[in-house]
Amino acid sequence: MGNSPVATATIAVPLVGYLLLFNAEIVEYLSLHTDFCQPASCGPSLRLLLLYLGACAIAIGAALYGLRCPALIKKYDSAAAFFDAEKAYFSQPRNYQYLLKLIELGTETEPLAADAPEFSYDSARRDIDPSSLADPMGELYRLLNVSHGKSRLAALISYCLGILLLLVPSAMTFLQVLTAFNWGGSVS
């Protein structure tokens, strides 16, 4: 869900919502036109507030996802996609060792050592069979996919709360349409 354009777009909702819903000039404009609201209490309706709060909650989840989700997980939607795209890279002996080091560290990048040796590839060494890479590459993907547990939980709660808040005004409108519909009455 975090990669969806809709979730990413909700990050702008708090600012846009504030500018539209809680702007004193817009509220004053609406109060001048009684078609929009009752003069005594012109302000955002419960439905608009719930839509705003729901979109804000989804925006928080999307921001957490964007900040804390490992880049490899954002880039590839499955371990199989990761394997298909990167198996040629990890088939090189040096890169395979790098993959094993990443699994050992449980990260997607290994910090560079200050005394890192110069790269020299021994062309006499054979490439690694790509079919043998499925397990280690899958393990790296799994490790990264379950990392940042607290952030994942916070994003999940935020997404669920946002969806729940968005469902309330939708259900209210649905019930309002159902009650307004003429069930079995004669059409004039």
C-alpha cells in the first residue's frame, strides 16, 4: 500500500485540508451563502472532518513507510522480482560474498571499511550458478521485509485508522442514499 500513488499523494492532505477546511476566509464565504451552510454554525461538516482525519492518518502511514521501509523492499514487490532482477549481479563471486555479508548484517548495504582493498576481479574464478542464489537472495529479502518492526506496526495502525475514518462518511452517505431511494413506490 505504501508504494501506491494514492497513499503518497495523501502526504499533501494536511496542508491542503488546513487551507481549505479551516481557512477563516472560506468559512466566512460559506457563511455569507446560506445555500452552503446555516448562518449560525458554518464550519466543516462531520463528514469533511472525518475525511480530513482519515486522509491525514493515511498520510502519516505513507510518510512512515517512505522514511523507514528499506529501499530494496520499496523497489521490488516480491522476493521473486528481486531474484529475477539481481541474480546476474550476485552471480559474480565478489558480489556473492557481498550478498552473504548483507545477510549476516541484516541490512541492504554494508558500510565501507576505511581500509577497503582496491577492487581486483580474478577472471579465473567461475561465476556462481544463478539457481543457487534463490535461497540467499530470498533470505536477504525476507530479513529486510520484516525489519523495523515498530515502524511497520505504527504505519499499519495509521493505515487502518485512516481507512476506518474514511469508511464512516462513506457509510453515512450510503445509508442516506438508501433511505432516500423510493423502494417499490410508484414512479410519477
